[in-house]
Amino acid sequence: MRKTLLISLIFTIISLPISAQSISEQTKKREAIEREIALLDKQLTTTKAQQKTSTKELSLIQQKITNRRKLLSQIESDISYIESQSKQKEKEIKQLNLELEKLKERYSHLVYSSYKNRDKTVWVLYILASKNIEQGYRRWSYLRNYSGLLKASAISIKEKNARLQKEIAKLTKMKENSLNMKKQREQEYRSLALEEKKAKQIITQLSRKEREFRQQITNKRREVERLNREIERILAAATKEKSNAGAKEIAASRLLSNKFENNKGNLPWPVKEGVIIEAFGQHNHPVFKHIKLPFNNGVNISTSLNAQVLAVFDGIVKQILVMPGYNQCVLIQHGNYYTFYTKIEKVRVSTGDKVTTGEVIGILAENEGNSVLHFQLWHGTTKQNPEHWISL
């Protein structure tokens, strides 16, 4: 029995912190997705206020659908995890009940033996009837500790029962959580169905404007190509400039590059709150799937109206430029890495300024009731996917 108790105790000590940590991590993931959905709702409200159905509204709804599916997946995972933990908890409770019954049985036996041998004369005769001194000593020790055994057994029963009640309360809470999660799942499925229906309606409305969109895409492609050429020119010039730098400057640049690289996956967002509505890479038009959009060298982040743009790491403002379709743009150098922030209406820094992580470098321009930041990240002249670098 002692071995069983020890194994049970070790399992409980090991499993509880892991269980608590896993539930905490899953809750954080779910809450992060819920915050993004709430932000998208807020942005959709201001976009609709423009009284014009647009591809931006469609992009926001489609991103909301993506997030809703992520949330449903997380909820399914949470339910599965809670139910798995509930089954384990039921096994623990069953084992505790068995152990408690054995303790009670043992206690009853001790009480009965104590009552049966309550006459001290019987105890003395029991000791005197020993075959030898050693046996007599053992019997005397046993009888002497009898009351102590009774007390210890009673305490064990009380502690075991208290632990059993505690585990039953935990199981009840787990089942309540599972039920609440299932209710939320049903609600999220209903919301998803409505959002998918709305997306189809917008696609139907916008599909009548293919000629207009084709012209917009042609203009957009020109703007993107112009921007890309300018960035490549600036980065090529910066690379050439580095090759002529002194040893001290090269060492400082290498140190900053290493610090930047060590923060891969943990860089802060370039805005306080936002949702990525267009990812890095090649994409098709949200309405006309046969039409490819210009390759996106960065990410487009939808955020609140006139939001502040923040430097994602310490660096030096390399250049500020104005580009058609992108308003004012700021390029910041972080050793051999560069971050590029566009669609800024008011720039708060100047070329050559040193900036620190989180420093405000500008205010975004308005875009259909909200603001959108186009953000790029480069290693030398090689473009990087910002989603691999910023903390998601």
C-alpha cells in the first residue's frame, strides 16, 4: 500500500504543474485570437461607415473568418485537453477512494482490537506468553504504540478524505469548463456561418467590377515596382557604403546585427495593436482568384485610425522618402538588417537619428476609416518574412 501511495503522490506532484501550465498557455492563445477578432470587428464598423463595399472590407472579413477558424480549432483542442484531464482526474479519484476504504478498514480493525484487548491483564499475559525475550519486546513495543497507531490512522483518513474532496471539486470545475467551451464552440460556429455568408455577398457585389479592379491592380503593380526599385537602390548603396567603413564601425554594425538576429521571433509589433490582412509573398486577388496580385515584400497590418508607428528595434534612420501609393516611408538600419515602414502621414524622426525599440517614428495616414501599415524587413539585400521575426 505504501508503494501505491508513493506512486500516486509522485504522479500528482508531477502532473498538476504541467496541467496548470498547459491550460494557461491554451487560454492565452485563445484570448489572443479573441482580441484580434474584436479588433477586426471594430475596424469593420469604421470601414462600413464609409458607405462603400470594398476589397478592404472583404479582406477584414476574410481575416476574421481565418481567425474564427483558428479560434474554433483552439476551442476543440481545449475541450479535448479538458476531457482528457477529466478522465485522468476520475482515475485519481477512484484510486483515492480505494485507498480511503483500505485506511478505514484498517482503522476499524485497530479499534476492534483495542476494544477486545482493553483489559491490561490480557496484554501482560500476551507479553509473558512470548517464546523468548526478543518476541516479548516486539509485543510490548506493539502494544505500547497501539494508541499512537489509532491516532495516526485517524489522521491519515482525515487527510485522505480532504484530498479526495479537493480532487472532486477540481473534476467538477473541469466539467463546467468543458460545458462552457462547448457552448462557446456552438456560438463561434454560428458566427462563422454568418461571416462566410457576408463574404460571399461582398464577392458577388465586387465581381461585377472586374475591369475597374484590373486597372487598380495595374496601377498598384507600378507603385510596387517603383517602391521595390527604390528600396533595392538604397540597400545596394548602403551595402557599398559598409564595405568602405572603418574597423570600429564594422564591429559596431556586427554587434547590432547579432542583437537583432538574437531577437528573431520576439521583435515587438510596429503598431500597438493590429491584424495582418495581407501576408508576405504572392497572393491572388480576393475576388478574382485567377488574377495574381503584385508580390508582397512585407506584410500589411490593419490598425486603428492614425495609429502610431513604432521602431521594432534600436537603430539609425537611414532614409525618409515619399512614394506614390505609400505616402511617407522610413527606412531604419539595424546593423546588417533594415526595417521599412510605409503609409505614414506624419514622420516624427529625421535621417541620421538614433531610435530605440518602441520609439514613435510617425503617425499613419487614414485608409477607409482605419489605417494600414505596410512593413518590410531585410537582411542586406535579401527580403525576409516579417512574420518570422515579430512576436505573434
